Amino acid sequence: MTTVFVALGANLGEPLAQIRAAQLALASLATAGSLQHSPLYQSLPMGPADQPPYINGVSMFDTRLEPHDLLDALQRIEQAHGRVRKEERWGPRTLDLDMLLYGERHIEDERLTVPHYGMKQREFVLYPLADLASGLTLPCGTPLAQLLQQCPANSMTRLPPQ
């Protein structure tokens, strides 16, 4: 059993509903009683500015799935929620699920990079991650608290609890 962290993001359709549905779907990948969700945040898009703001959060859970099996399961959830993979990087999407951490493992192959390659610079990942695991140290040895000091929240806002 391994503890994993998954980032959730959406900005098309009904983003809040997409995130909530994805959170429910993650329960099928988690061991009983282990699934936890951060508060949700609204953030400006990272890519083209002519797209709606994003709703973001992070979920943490224990799983028995191997990394690539978990990746496949996350992609099936995305597809079930209308995700269409395009060439455009950082474009709008109905649902984006990114595996941030898979225990202490380092994985780098043609399909998967863990820890997630951009997580250290993204406020919409770091702040929700800290809501779940403020004392976390990444597999590289960097404390999450140190990354937060170097990453301003910018215009990101925490949404009220639903």
C-alpha cells in the first residue's frame, strides 16, 4: 500500500461539479477510509489567458495500485468526465488529474514522471498540498514549507466549503 497525492483541476463545463465528481471517483482507487481532499481554490489559468479560471485541489489516499495502473485509472476518470487530450499545452479542460507523488518513488519514463515535474513552482498545487500535509518533505528532500515560502499565492483564492 502506498500513499499518493493527486492534483485536480478543471475550467470547462461546470468546473466545481467536475472536481466534486472526480473526488467521488477517486474513492474507487483508494483503500477504505484513506481518501482526503484539500479545500478547493480558484486560480488563473497557467496557459493562454483567454480561458476561464481553474478550480484546483489535491486529494491524498492510500492505494494498492501500481503507478502505471493508477495513471491508467486517473486517465479513465478524466475521459469519463469529457477530457479530450489535445496538442495544446495548458489549454482549457473539463478535468485534469495529475499524479503528484507516489510514496517516495522517483519514476521517469515515456508515460509518467513522479514527482510531478512542475509541482514545485505551482501555487495551485503547493497550497492545497500543504492543506493536507503541511509537514511533508518531497522525495528529493525539500520540505514543502520551503517551497511555499518561494511560491506566492498570486491571485489564487480559497473557495468556501461546500
